[in-house]
Amino acid sequence: MKIVSNMLENIEGIQIYYIIGLLIFFILFVVILIRTIKMPNKEMDKIKNSILDDNSSEKSITS
């Protein structure tokens, strides 16, 4: 692993990829968090109950 670390340290401008990757992860996390918080209770109940509903698994298999 030390060889890879040394090789990556020698590449100029590689730090920008670390920053971009971290920003993509953080933005995606925030978007999913906001979308989950703003989701209506009716939709949450529908998702929650769909796990226990046997008919939904049959529908997904036939579709």
C-alpha cells in the first residue's frame, strides 16, 4: 500500500480528486437526508407497509 501512496503523492493535482469525491459524497448525503425529511407521512407508511405486503412481491415478479 505504501507504493501506491508514494505514487499518488508524486502526481500533481491529485488532491482535487479527493476534494471532488468528498464533495460528491457530502452533497448526495445531504440531498437524500432532505428528501427523506420532506417525504410525506402517507408515502412513508406506504413504503413501510409494502415490506409486509405479499401482493407487492408477486406484482414485481410478474412485471
